[in-house]
Amino acid sequence: MRAFAPYVHAIAVRAYRLSEQDAEDVFQEVFLRTWQNLGRLRSDDAIRPWIGQLTRRLCVDRLRSSARELTCDGLDDGMAAAADALAQIDDALTVRQAVERLPSIQQEIVERALVRGESHAAIAASLGIAEGTVASRISRARQRLRALLAERDA
């Protein structure tokens, strides 16, 4: 549950823009059903897509049940926006998981440079290494991330 809680919450709140109360209901239902069906999953790799699909389906059900006031066009627009946001969330989680597989020094440099936007000079000064070393570590980390992401897509 700890591993997928942010994923489920992001889908419900950011992608489908459910209220906190509706998101909490979806969250609880997702993990109840996950617990009930855990033995049926083919492999550990199947759990993330299964949880994602279940969360999306429950969010859509929740939206449909509360859509009495909305027009069909408004619901369709909301669903399209939700699909776009969901794709971004899924991509971000995939990249985050790949970053977590990097060696710790590369994780730190990637976090500082690409997430926080720190300059090479600031990173070098903080870590006590040369700017060129920062650049080469970022380059190696990007190569490794590309390989990890390609491996996941294969």
C-alpha cells in the first residue's frame, strides 16, 4: 500500500480531480479490492498496471455517479483532461522509479540538477567535486536512465 498510495492518490485527485472525500473513498476501495485479489495477480510486475486500471475505473464510476448536474460534453471534456493528466502522472512515476534504480551518487546529482534545477557549479561546490565531474555524472545518469526506461518499455 505504501508503494502505491501516492500513485492512487495522484490519479484520483490530480488526474480525475475528485474531491478529497471522493478520492478517499476510491483510495479505500482500490486497496480493499487489491487485498482481495492479490492472489490472482500473475506477477509482481502486474500489480502496478492492475492498480492503475482499477483506480481509473473507480474514478470514472465516481464521476458518473456525480455527473447528474453535468452535461455530457462537460463530462467528455473532463475525461479527456483526466486522461492527459493520468499519462503525465504515469510517466512521472515511471521516471521516478528508474531514478531510484540509479547508484546513490547519480540519484543525488539527478535530483539536484534535473528536479531542483541547481547549477553544475552549485552542485560541485556542495559535493566538493569539479564541475566537469558533475557534468559527466549527469551524462552517465541520463544514459543509464535511457537504458532503464527502454528496458521497461520492452
